[in-house]
Amino acid sequence: MKKLVIPTLALFLLVFAGCQKEKLETANEQAQTGQVLPDGTITTRSAEVPFKASFKTTVQTIGGVYPEIILNIDGVGKATHLGKTTMHSISTLIINVFPFLQSGPYEMTAANGQKLYGDYTGIAIPGQDGNVTFNGTWNITSGTGNYEGVTGSGTYKGTSGAADADGAVGEISFDGTLEGL
């Protein structure tokens, strides 16, 4: 009987150790792609998910030396995964080429104060009516709170009245994907 118990026990220990190693490897993978909560639970992060946002904006010229115009852009709207959201950007327009070149950093702030940070680059086309249409690409590069480690990319488009020191109103929409939620 002892001869049968020892090999059976050894086999059980080998299988158990193998299962524990597999669980440890899985936990390590989850830790790299998720968050460890205070109770030790590991949350997993998503692959790519759709992202859409739209904002009503106010645009104000705040400076620049030819050929640059510096704009302050603030917006209020909604964004997927953030809910009610505000947006802020300092945009640089290069106006000695046509269409104008547009780029800058931006941040989106959810109602709970958590943020997504990113940048964009594109073009702006002034119309004969004084309005401006614009479009380009955006990237999310970082975030805070639940959005820490989130990245993303996509396209944006919008319209605005001609911005001056008194400001103009417009709208902008973002369409793309986020990764790491």
C-alpha cells in the first residue's frame, strides 16, 4: 500500500504545482494588462473599443506671430466611456499654406475629474462666409484615474466661426477607438 501512496502523492503534487504555475502566469498577464484593486483583485483591460465624442466649442485667438495663430479652444459635450465631458486645447494654426495646418495638445475631463490627454494634427479651411471647417487625426497618449494607461486614435472634424479676441462658437466631433479601458 505504501508503494502506491507515495507515487500517487508525488503525481498529485506535480499536477498541483503545474496548475499553480499556470495560475501565476495568468495573474502576471492580467497584472500587465489591468489594474490591481486594493482588495487584491485584478481587473482586466479591454482591447480596442469604439470611442465617440462631440463638443460645442468656444474658440478665441490668444496670440501668435505670423505665420502662426494661437487659439484657445474650450468645449462642453459628451464622450463614450466618459459621459458628460469638457475639452480644452491650445491650437496652433499655420496660415502661410493652404489649407492651414492645425495641431496641438488637448485634454478631456469627465464629470468625475478624471482626464484623457492627447494631441491632434490636421487642416483648417476658411470659407468665404467667414466660417472655418477642419479635420484631421487625434491620439490619446495618457490619462488619470480609471483612464491611466489608456491610449487611442481616430479622426476629428468640425466647424467654427472665424476666431478673434472676442471668440467664436463651433463644434467638433471625435471618432475612433480606445485601448486599455
